[in-house]
Amino acid sequence: MSGGSKPYFPVYRSTDGGRSWSKYSEIHDTSGKNWGLRYQPTLFELPEEVGPWPAGTVLAAGNAIPILDDPEEVPEGDIGELGETSIDLYASTDEGETWEFVSTVITGGTAVPHAGNNPVWEPELALDADGDLVCYFADERQGTDDDYNQLVAYKASEDGGQTWGEEQFVAAVPNETSRPGMPTITELPNGNYMIGYEVVGPDLEGEVHVKTSPDARDWGDPTDLGNPVATADGRRFVNGPYVTWTPHGGENGTVLVSAKQLVDEDRNPAEGNGEVVLANTDLDGSGDWTAVKAPLSFETEDELGGRGFVGWTTPILPSPNGKQLLQLTSTASSAELCEIRYAKRSLELNEL
């Protein structure tokens, strides 16, 4: 969001269980770059003390990208409009009211995909099994030498995000075409972790996959893309996934995945498109997924003639007992503008 100068991330808060929302604070670029915070913000509340941060600290990560007041007048030596990407970390110790810059996780090239510009995208934060902070992201920087188009990777921090270790791959196929991206992660009750991501490419066309790790760091062979999120009749999610777990459902609870569109085996919009999430009681994501009525119902990209911002992304948040599900997503208003809508509903055991 832009306030007349540099873009920033607006923060909204609900104090009534998601029934209503109001503007609470703003996260501005205080890194010294003075670019502005432009793309893909994510929030993560620390459940325990990590580095210098007490439990309850809220972390935010997003893409800082340069924007000029007049893109036609690029100063000599300036990288220019959208000329670089930088995943930056911010922290709030007062429940999101004020924010401070912590560190830059990773930097990349021009913020334009598919064009050899080498950007980094789409951060996601989590704690690993040792309580260290991990930032997952999509990386287009590896293609020049190693034949990767885009991959999902992570960097870990042992001091609460003040410094970061070496990049490690989660999902990466060196075939010049496959593009794993948009990772989200959830912790499972058996101590494992599940990550979900899309895989754009000529064969998969954005198909959503999941894979698991015993510690949120070891994801096995990066060329193994894990299990597709698909029903027994061949319906599958494509693009913009979000994965979470709820204690509601089977003996081990239920994994839930939302995404941008539900398609059939021919990649046409399928029954339930824009109306369901997919559920699985297998904690490794194997087997068939079951379509469950979603809190939100929205017209998807294909139904609106290719408006790519619709359903990008669709975060879902279970209540502590897992019986209520809150969902948000970007949708198109009557003025053909992007707006965020939200809804919640009860999950019934016979659905899962």
C-alpha cells in the first residue's frame, strides 16, 4: 500500500474472533534503503522466546523493492523502479502496534518474474524443531548456472533473525522449466512439519504439492516434489496454496489446504472451484483429499476473465479447538479493484 510516497504494509487487527477488522498500524521501510515495503507480507507470532525476542513477539517479513517518484528519471547509478528485491524482517514487541527493522534475509534481482531477472519472492516464517527461526522463500537466482527456473529454499537463524545461515533447497528441479514457489508451512501433532507450494511449469501448470520434514529443515531430495493435493476424482488445487492443521477431525486431526483455483484433470474449473478447501487426515499428505465447504465463496480468476490477483492467496486459520475456520482472500470488487474479503464457518466432523 502506498501513502503518497513509499509503499508500506498496513496491519489490520480483529478483537472479536475475526468478525470485524480495523486498521491498527503500518510497517514502513526503516532498513536504510528507503525503497518501501511492496510485496508479499507475512506475519508470525513467536510461541516461545527466540533470540532477543520474548514469546508473543510478532515478526513480519516482506519484499522491499525500490520505487521512484518519477520512474522516467532514474538517477545515475540508481537501480531504478522495481530494480531489486530484498526480503526484510521486522519485529514488534507490543502486539503489532510499533515495528523495528531486524535484518535482511536475502536479496535478489529485478521484481519481474520469468525474465531472467533473478528476484526472490514470497517469504514464510516458522520455528524449526530446535526453536530456531526459519524463513522460506521462492528463489529465481539459481537459473543462470544450474538450470533452475525457480525453487523453494530457506535460510535459518540461530539468533532470532539477526543473522542468517546458508541457503538450503526444499523443492528444486534443474530442468529449466519447473517453478516451485509460494511456500507455506504448518507444524503437525506428530512432531513433523508440512510445507505446501505451487509448481508452475508445462506439465504441472501450478499444481499444489505438499511434503513433510521431521524438523522443518530436512525436506529430503529437493527434486522430489512430494504429494499432489488432489481428490479421488482427479480435482486438484492450482496456484497460491496455504496449508494448515486443525485438531478437529480424525485421531490426528486434519490437514487443510486452500488455493487459488480447483481444476479437473483437463485443467478446466472443477465443481467446487472458489467454494472449497481440501482436507486430509493422513499427516504426510498421501492418499486422496476431500473437498470441504470453505468459509468464503468467490469468483475465481477464470470466471472473471483472467484477473490474476483474485484468490492470491487464501490464508486459512483454525480456531484453537479447530471447530471454526477463518479464511481471507483477495477478490474483485464491482469497480474491478482488488479487495480483501473474509469469512468464518464451523467445521463438521462428518465433512472431514
